[in-house]
Amino acid sequence: MTEIKNVTVVGAGTMGSQIALQTALAGRYQVTLVDPVPGQLDRARAQNRKLVDRSVEKGRLTREQADDALGRITESDDLDAAAKGADLVIEAVIEEYDTKKSVFTALGKAVFLAISENPPAVLLAASADSGIHAGERVQAAVAAAGGRGGGNQALAQGSVPAAADLDGVLTQLKLVDSRD
């Protein structure tokens, strides 16, 4: 796998928007935050602005660092386009199995297009914000979407499922625990 440069976060709720912000604050990644729900991207942008403004007020960030991080986050309601350019896709949608299955089905199509144009693999990860382990959710959703033993060749051959267990308050974390 090549170096990760472009990260797509699917779901702009509390978890997804803060994953996007922390990724952008790392300074090494361009981040696309995706959510099709009307108004959700506006709420995420406002929340992230509030979080970085608070960090500037407390001296944790300079205004330039805050603005640079926010500038590295682009927003989209188009999952296909956002996933197509991603090296890493992090799923952070609502904790409903059918929603997750739908997301991974759509990602399978987008990943297939991406790897056919620009191999190697795309890393797919699910955030863990409930009692269900992320790795189990990724495997179940990918299997239901047709990958890893099913018919979706993009997920079966062109992506690497992973888990990203994020515990604690995201805006205070400096590290992300990921498992392969």
C-alpha cells in the first residue's frame, strides 16, 4: 500500500466530524467529510470551528494551525467521488446495520473504480462507538455487501478491511489505535 495522503470520513455526526478534524490536525492528510443528510455538513463545520476556536483560546493551537486544519477538510454529499480519491476510508455512520451495509455496498463500487484506475488497495475502516467491535462490524458489513467471499470483487480483492477503535473524547486524543 502506498502512503496515505487522502482520507475520506463517511458520516458527519459527532464521531465522524471529530475524526475528520483530528485527521486534519495531524497536518499530513487531506480529508473529505461525506454525509448525504441535508444540513449535517453545516452542523459538522460549525462544531469543528467551535472546537478549534476553543483550542486557540486555551493556547493549545495557534490561529494558523486551526485555520490550516479546517482548510484541509473538504465536504461532499457524493460518496462515490469522495471514496474514489481516497487512500483510507473511515466509516462513521449511525449505528444501524442496514445503514452500514448500504455504505459498504456503495464503497465497494467506488473502490472497484478507484483500484482499476489507481492500484493498490484502499484501506477501509469502521469507527467503534458502541459495544460492537469495529472489526466484527467491518467484516459483517463487507460480507453482506458481497466482499470477502462474496461477489463484490472490489471489496474482495481491492480493499483492506480494518478496524479503528476510537475510545475517549476525540478532541483530546493524540493517537488512534488501529488494528490489522
